[in-house]
Amino acid sequence: MGKRKILCVVALALLFQGCGNHPPASPSSLDTARVAIEEAARYDAAQYASSELTTAQLKLTRAEEALRMGKEERARRLGEQATIDARYAQAKAQAQHEQNSAIDNRTTAATIQQSR
């Protein structure tokens, strides 16, 4: 996935975040952020997109605190932002995996050519 595709995904996510009236935050809306963070971690986002993953985790923590304090709208916004940050981290990590695979494939092809 190229940088252009990643930016398109993030832009669309931000666009949809701003659309319409939003219901207050609920534990399930924060679950979406948790799942997105877990998925990003499975793609080695801690290695390839550590700053983005850390940002997502911090926003989720702040969303949980806001929900406990009864600030549901703030919790909802932070939860949505955490989800977007986690998905961006996942996309960035996936792109790095794909780039690494491409490099490995080129190296293998070069090795095969040299052995002929």
C-alpha cells in the first residue's frame, strides 16, 4: 500500500468522522478503538508505526477517563480519534511489510540471476 493510499484512507476516515450528529460515547464505541489498536499491534505497528500506535493508545486512555467522568461527547471524539490513529498505524505497518517483501523478492531474484 503506497503512501497515497494511506493518506486517502486517513482522509476518508476524518471526513466520515465529521459527518452528522453523533450519539454519546458508550463502552462499545471505545471497544472499536481497542480492537483497532489490537489489530495494529498484530501488524507490528509498535515497530513500524510506534508514534501513531502510542498516540492511539493515549487517546483511548483519555477517552476512558472522560467516560468515567461523565464527559460522553469528549469520550466519543477521543475514541473515534484513537480508532483512526490505530487504523493509520496499521496501514503504515502493512505498507512497511509490503515494502520489506518487495525488497526480499528483488534480493531473491538478483541472487537467482547471479547463480545462473
